[in-house]
Amino acid sequence: MSAAYELLVGRDDVVAYLDGAGLLGRIAASASDVRVDEVTAGNMNRVFIARGPLGSLAVKQAPPWVQVVGPDWPVDPGRIASEARTYERLAERVPESIPLIVAFDPERYVLVMEDLSALDVLRDALVRQVVSGADAVDVDYAGLGEVVGRFVAELAASTTVTALGPAAHAELVETAANPELCRMTLDVVLDEPYRRHEHNHWHPALEERVAALYDDERMRAAVASIRHDFETRHEALIHGDLHTGSVMIGRPSGAQRVVVFDPEFSFVGPIGMDLGLFWANLELAAIAADAVGQPALAAARRSAIDASWDAFAEVWDAAGASAPSLAAISRDAWRFAGVEGMRRAVGFSHAADIESLPGAVLGEASIRLFDAARHHVLTGEALPAS
């Protein structure tokens, strides 16, 4: 298939686009002074950094397919409009926790935003700490959790039916609908890992557990319940894909900065989902640290889970939100943490935190991830303290 709009594929395209959009002057007086680097790292979109003597900009375009696969996996490029709408709302509540958005082009599906090159993708920083001992980013885990918890709470508390009123909330449900990416979540997170499917793969140490999983009636019923909630519980606007690959972190000016990005999967759904995805990825990062004999680092990573919950609860209570209850949100969060952990163990998209471990410890770490995920799905609770 071919795109029905002009795609950005190289330097000249990006420079011409910025010039035509009246943005070139932000980074250079002349097009010849602009350098463009492609920094595409995620699965869905193409991203470029344009740099000049006066500054730099990030330019992100959604192609009409999944970027990592290509035209064989078509998907509506309008997903980037969901991202733009979510950023607009977040800019009113937590501007310090998102990138500065410079421009949005709905016709060519382009977002222009601040260049975050001075920060690290959180997952990359976590992997480096474990694999090489490098700590290019001195992570304040409590601070990290606090920022993400507040981010989730501010977005959710401002978009419930109580906050907006029934009519405005119903309108948000409609305008924020994101059917293609929700379908992708249903397939990749809430369906395929629990049955035989060509996308699934796992460490050999999980062979017996995976065979049992496919015949596990308790898990089948529990996942069906989570899937039903995902499809029917229109509680508030959520990020929808809030893992450690959707967070950037660093200390470009000394103080830690945490930025949440890529809310292209956003829709009006169950509030606990964002917390759960984040918790699952912190948990697997902690498992990775434990696996290489770094228990203090593992404990620090787990502390970000508690910090995010405390920050979320503080904002939620201050907003006067009563439904759903904090207990219900916590239970949902751990259930979604379970399905996220399981897809990272046996599904299509695994996590570098685990996959990059030395072979001697990879099997045991995979088992711990699988068992933790199963516990969360079945109980809606954290692991018991060891």
C-alpha cells in the first residue's frame, strides 16, 4: 500500500516541511545550516531531530502502517491526533511532565515538539544500569514514581464524568475513541499470550508454564474479565501505553526531569490501566536487577511503584473523586500489571530489561516474571512481601 499523503523520509523532506510550516526560523536562518537525524525507536511512528545554530526540534510523523513492520500492517495514521489531543489536555494540568508541543498538522499527521535528546528513554537507562553497570542517569526512583503517579492522576481526575459532567464526558468518549490501537492492545496484550499464536515466543525455561497457561481456566476467566473492563469501562482519559519506553529521564540542568510521551494509544478507559502498565515494567526491571545480584537497586526500582501510588492517591483525594474508589483502582492496576507482565514474558513484544540479561540468569528471571504476572492477574494484588 502507499500513503495518501506525503511522507517524511529524509533530511530534505524534513527541512522542506519545517520551512513550509514556518518553523525553520526556530532552528536556523538558512536551510543549509540544518542537520537532520532519524531517531525512530518505537514501533509506530517515524521521528527525526532537526538541529541548527538557533536550536533543535523533534518532528514525528505517523505513517498509515505500523512503522516497525511496514505496509503489511496498516493502521490509521489518525492515531497521532489522539496523541495531540491528550497532550493538549495535559498541558493544562502537568505541563512539566510532557514535551512542549510546537505544532500539530492533522493533514500530514505530523507533531513538532521540543527535542528531548538530552534525556534518556527510561528503559534504556534501566538496562544500562544492569547490563554494564553504567549509570549515566542517576535515577531518583521516588521522584520518578511521584511524577508518573501525578501525571496519571491529573489526567484521570480531570476527565471523569464527575469532573466533566455527563454530556461533556460522553463527548470525550466519542472524540477520544481510538479503535485501531485499542484493537492492537486487545490482540497483543489481552488475547494472543493466552493461546497458541505465531506472535508468541518465550524462554525455554517457561515451556511447562506456557503449556499449562493455554489450558488454565482460571487465567482464561480472569483475563476475559480484564478484557471486558478494557472494552466497557469508560472511566477517564488514559495514556494507554504507559511503560518505561514511554518515559524519558535525565538531569540536563542538575535536577531530575521526568517526561511522559507517546500517548497515541490514549482513550477513555479504566483508570488503573496506566498505573498497572507502569508498575509491571518497574517490576520486571526490579527482577532484572535481582537477577544480577543487585538487590538494593531492585528495591529502589520497586519503591517507584509505591511512590507513584502515593502521588496518585494524593491528587485523587484532593480532587474529591469518589468513584471509582482507590481500592478499586489499585485492584485494576495490579490486574493490568499482570497482563502486561505476561505479554512481556510469553507474548509478541518482550522487554529489553529481561532479554538483555546474561544467559545464566535469563531463565530464572523469565520464570519470576511469569509467576508474578500470573499472581497479579488472578488476585489483583501486589506480590506478598518476601
